[in-house]
Amino acid sequence: MTPETVAAALLPPAETSVMSAGGKVDAAVLIPLFWDERGPVAVLTERSADLRKHAGEISFPGGRRDPGEDLVDTAVREAEEEIGLAPADVTILGGLPPLGTFVSGFTIYPFVGVVPAGVAWVLAEREVAAVLELPLAELRTGHRFERLFRKGVPVRTDTYTVDGQLVWGATARIVRMLLDRVGE
């Protein structure tokens, strides 16, 4: 798998940006990918444990769109703010269809970008506890569809576990869309 084959499997960013998933608030995430001896590697974050929402969960860098901001710019800006990824180091390959979140009412627009390997991440300590570099092959191997209990409520969801890190919820749905599109 190469950046070119990944790009061919994605939607053009402009096409993705006009779709809707029914959420009330637009947000965007960046799925940073780099290639090394393990193949394509996705960059995710572990959110700080003291955040009000989604504390300690695994996510892609991203957040709410600022007024008048392009969704791709939102994803890139948030990645710079959260993990110190310079916008000049991101080459957007394309996007995935947006998805709505059940609890928070967001429509999340995921964009895939190639970044250099070996970036020295600079964490926004208030928001990000750690940066995780997870090979797509290991995410695929760590896939399960299981029932989790969150706040006492059972939720059946895709999950991905790599090195003890559990990816679930909207982030797992984005990972599944990516893996389904790019193939083996």
C-alpha cells in the first residue's frame, strides 16, 4: 500500500465537505499517516484523563470548526494545536464520509493526510496525554465487534486493540471506514 493507492480509495476533500451526517455541530479530524518498515502507520492521540468529555479515550486530532473555516483547515489546525504537526508537513490525500455522533451531536469530517515519519510530537498537555503511532496492519488484526459498558449502558461497537490501547466509538467507526476503503 502506498500513499497513491490510499488517495485513490478516498473521496476528494471538496466532495466530503458538502456531505452531511445529521449532526448539529461540524467538526473535523485529521488521520495522519506515515510509512515506515511496518507499512502505513496512523497517528492517534490519547486524550487527557482530566477532560470533561471523552477523558482518556483514543481519538484522531481534531475538533469543532471555527466560523468561516474550511473543514480541511479545521483538521489541520487542530492537529497543529494538539500534537504540534506543522501544516506544511501535511499532504491531504482525501476524505472519508462524515459521520454523526450519538451523544454529542457532532458531524465529524475525517480527512487523511500523509505526514513525515519521525515527527517530534509536541503535545498540548491540557488536551493530549500521549501520541500513539499504530500500524494499520495491527489495527486490522486488533479488530473486534463487542459489547462495552459505558456509564452502565451496553454499547455494541467496533473496537480495535493495539498494545493495550482500546479504540472504540466514533474513532473506531472512522478506522473501520479507512480500513474498508484501503483494503489489505
